[in-house]
Amino acid sequence: MANDPTPIDSVVLQWLLDTDPALRWQVERDLADEPEHVWQATRARVATEGMGAALLAHQDADGQWAGGAYFPAGFDWDSEEAQEGQPWTATTWTLNTLREFGLDAAALAGTAEKLAANARWEYDDLPYWGGEVDACINGFTLANGPWLGADVDAIATWFAEHQMAEGGWNCEWVQGSVRSSFHSTLNALKGILEWEERTGDTRLRPARHAAHDYLLRRRMLYRESTGELVAPWATHFGYPFRHVYSALNVMDYLRRASLLEGTAPDDRASDAIGIIRAAQQPDGSWLQERRHPGRVWFELDVPVGAPSPWLTFLSLRVLRWWDSVA
């Protein structure tokens, strides 16, 4: 039997409610237990206020952002900027953010068609909605397609055909890798789950379960061969997640998958939950621990070292789910 949801400190809850509509509506729904008409009204504001509206204002007439699919147009791979980090302003990254903000796809009416006509992947000039060879990019596109009404069925088939023997995926398979990657597997899982939720198509569910097992055998954090922590990035939290694996990122996914399928948490994820709990500060918040360097339209969260509303919300939501059903 499920337990009652863990109460949220009233001061922390109010702090989270005093935020951009992109975050506020999710706090209202998932932490404050507001009725649907309340959080839906806040969600509708994402298109016209705050960060959501600001990102929409940067869209190009041809449907893209920054003139490129995954990288800004004219990005110089030999530049100092390229050495510092991936830019986050191009089409795919902006769509990811707007979708995660809960933007109604109606605000992007016509975008799917414009991208089909105008956007090409930097890899081999491939058409946008057909995907390319990178598992993370294909995971993002598989998620964004049904949200905007694009046909991404070919990408779903691609995932079924490119799953590795141990259960996951690796973006470096084209360079000959035969080992699954934590990062690639999680980004694939998130895309498949989003596609499954929006389309109702469950044909990739066995593949998704196999990828779950790949991570759960490693208790979400460790190398199967040695039992050592896979890397420091697994326990350091930063918002936005971008493409980077962490205990919080994977548990946010696992929560969503569990709610979709009505399954209980797996005890093999308890170490990841422990990492999340341990990161909570005495005031009830979670700190921004890292930033992923690279060009942005504007900052979506606080600087490193500051209490992060986004990370606090995501952590509390995961713990509330775990504690209520574990």
C-alpha cells in the first residue's frame, strides 16, 4: 500500500512557487497538489511570460533556433568557444527546454513542417525528423517529434536496431564501441518514454526494460566490472541536465516510467536515492553544483553554489514519489 506523500516545508514550497511559470506549474501539480485547473492555468502562461516566451522570441522564420539543428549556424570547431563547451542555443536544445517547460505545442504551430523543410543535421546533412547516428540526438528527436506532431517512426525503429547486447546504447557506436554508455542509455530511455507516453506505442517497451536492467545491474551509479563509482558526474547535480547523466537525472526518469507503468521502485536504485537525500541543505534546498559550459540564450537557473529552485523541485519530487510507494 502506498504511503502518504512526504510533506514539503512551507517556506521551501512558497520559494518554489515564487518562480517562473515554467517551474511554478509543475510545483503546483507535483508538490502542492493543486487541482488541475490551477496548474493548467499557470502552464498556459509559459507561452506568453518568462523564460518560455523569451525562448520562443528567438525562433528563426524558418523554424530553427540559431540557424542550426544541433549546433548554431557557422559554429567554428577550431575556435576557443569550441574548446570551452557545447553551445546550447540551436534548435534541438531549445526544443528540449521548451518541451520540458511544458509548453503547449500549439505555440509552435507549423514548426514541425518548417523543420522538415529547412533543418538538416550537421552529420551528413540528414533530414531533421529522420534522426541521425547519435543515440542522444535521436533520443531528443524521438521525444520532440510527437510533441510537435512530426512522424519519427523511423527513429523508433533505429533504436530497436541499435540496442547493444548488454542492454543500452552508446553514441560512439559509429566509432566501433560495443559497450553501453550511462549518458547515451539515459538519453535514449527518456526519448523512448516520451514517445511511448505521447503515441501509446509500446513496441519499444521491451528494449526500454532491457536498458533499465542495464542501469539497475549497476545500481544506477557503479561500474559492473569493479563496483566503483562510474565517474564524479554521477553524483554532481546541475540544471539544466542537458545530456549529462546523474543520480537525479536518472531517478527523475525512473519516477516517470514507474508512474506510467504502475510499478514499484526497485531497491537497486536506493543508492541513487541516498545520494539525492544527502545533497539536501539544512534550509531544505539543493545547490547548483555544476554548470555545463557553452553559449546560451540566457541562464535558466542560478550560479554554481546557490540554492537552485529547479534542482530542489526535481529532488523533492523524486523523494516524494519514492517515499510514497517504496
